[in-house]
Amino acid sequence: MVNLKKLLIKLVKSLSSNLDLHALAIKKGKSFIHINGSRNLETKLGIKHEHILNKSLKEIHKSEYLERQGYYQKAWSGEEVIYKVKCSLNSDQSYINVLSPIKENGKVIMLLVHVVPFELIPEKLQKAA
């Protein structure tokens, strides 16, 4: 049997890589800070670097902060996480994000945030998000 969630994660990571839509986040204390973002976040999606870089989730996503913090915390524990979100930074467009932990010596040191516009996901897979 096909695991739709795993298939969707693989698709989002592939699309994100092909479209060069991603960011990096680290954990400082209890906060997650975006330290880098691909140029295409701004040029293709309208998410300006000055709105996300070196800012905590709370600064970026005031209304969705607690929900997003939970996703990031789960990924920080070593699990790949997928979720659908509306981005208030660019007219509430919907995205599918995958958080992939990056480890060094078995310890998570940062998260790779894959970002894909929801409309690029095939309809049959949208339900798995």
C-alpha cells in the first residue's frame, strides 16, 4: 500500500529543490530563527528576506506562532514534518512546508524548510497534507 504522506513529503522536497524554494532555521534557546533563505522565496513567492531572516517564528508569524512552533519543535526532535499553511507575508497564499532535520554527529543542528505553493500539489495528494 502506498503511504500518501511519505509520497507527498518526497514530492514537496523534490519540487522545493527544483524551484529553489527553501530556508534554513536554527534553534536559539526556545526560539527558532531563520538564518538563510533562497532568492526564489522573494522573486517567485514575494516573501521578502527582510521579513524572515534573523527573525524568530514569533516575529514572523504572530497569529500562527504556537502552531508553527510545534511543527518546528517536532522536527527538531529528529522527525520530518509536513504541514499546510497560509502565509500572511504574501496575501495569505497557501503552501505545503516540509521541515527536514539536518544532523551532525546524531544531533539536529538546523532545519531545512522546503516551501511549495499548494496549487502545485496534485489534487489526490492535497488531502494527505
